[in-house]
Amino acid sequence: MGVIDGCDGDCRPRVGVYALTSCYGCQLKLATVNKIMEIADTVSFESFYMLSSASKMPADVDVAFVEGSVSTEKDLEELFEIRKHSRILVALGACSVNGGVQSWSEGEMNHDQLHAIVYGEEKIGMKGLQATPISKHVEVDYYLPGCPPEEDEIMYFISAFLFGTFPEPKDYPVCAECRLAGNPCILIERGEPCLGPVTTAGCKARCITFNVPCIGCRGPVPHNTAWFDSLAMTFKEKGISEELVRHRFRIFGAHNPDLEPMLDKIYKGGK
């Protein structure tokens, strides 16, 4: 079935759900998906500590969902084992995909400086590292962004693997969903620093629907699809500085490789 080439006995796809340094919100979202029971019998959750204490680490699985960033040596050791024992690895959520809020200070402060600010001279029981997305250390097959990811996206990913196909990433901005929702543009009409024009869609513009500007938790739109969007150029017209856009994106995606090229396209015309 799907991701399985051959099987002996139980032919259900084996799934593992793991957490590195994170708030566990992505796991919680996956565990509470309304329709998860509709597919629960079609997969075998070999490791999912939020659901069962009988979970194994590592477990031999067909698909591993990993949330959280690599922020300790223990995280790194576990990630290597997860990769070794999984056929497909999915980065689950903003921390796993782009480093998350714990990597906000990337390029501004190193780990020792951060440790001193938070813990002073106190020691912790494991070796800490500068927070990084999991793709910095292992090969990632698919990325499921969001803080946390959306319920329908989680179901789409699992269903795609069940049917033997692959999930396609979204390559359009939040603005597309925002206009479909019938929202007035708070960037154009009110001059609010909304990152919807250059943030990957999938959230159905939830924040903007509740009158809150997008802060880019899903990361920059991939494949250069938003760089030349006239709406993105509105940033400059509204007096929204490059530094403000950079600062907001860094909250969730300080490690995103598309961030600086995107800013260059918008503010410097790619020069």
C-alpha cells in the first residue's frame, strides 16, 4: 500500500511521530485532527509518544513526521536515528522546517550568549546547540509548514502517502486565500505591515480574517513565485522597511534560505 514496496503480514504503512526541541504543538495538532480516526486503522503508529507509552525510539517506519528544531546534542543524535530508520522523512511545522522561534537570534547571538541570558551560570543536563532546522543535518523529503500545520494539510499528507503518491507544496501566497475569503487588504487599505504577499499559503488567511497582519509563520513562498508580485512591491510604497520585513520573518524563519534573496528582489530589484 502506498509507501510500502512489499510486506509480510501487516501491510499497513508504518508511521512515526517525533519531537525535538519544540512546544509539542504540532504533535498535539496531529493527535487531535478530527478525521484522524477515519484513517487510524489504515496505518500503524509505531512511535507516537503523545498517544502511546508503548512507542519505540527509534522505530522502523515508512513515514516519519518530525517536529522541532535541533537545539541539543540529544536532538541531533535522535534525528540521525530517525532518518536511519525511516523511508520518508517529513519536517512537521515551523520549527522543523525553518528553525522556529528558538532560532530567532541566528546571526545576532551565539549559543553561549543566549544561554547566559536565559540561565546565567546555571548548568543544564545536556549540551545545547544553536537552534537549526532539521534539513541542516539530514535529508528531508517533504516539508509541512505552519505553527502548527493545518488539519486539512495533515490529512492531505497522510492520505497522499496512503495512495502511493506525494504531497505537492503550495507555491502561492497567503494573499490568494485572503482574497478568496473576501477580506479587505489591510496592507493596501490600512498600511499594516502584513506579510501575506510573500508568505506561503495554507492557513486560509486566518490571522488576517481576524484583523491581525500576517507575520510569516509559514515561511517565504518557494520557487520565486512571489518576488515580482506587484502587491509585494507595495511594501516599499507603504513605507514598510526591508528591516521590518526581515525582522518579522525571522521570528519563525531565521534560517530560511529564501529570505534574503526575496528581500533583494523586493527592495533591490535583484541587484
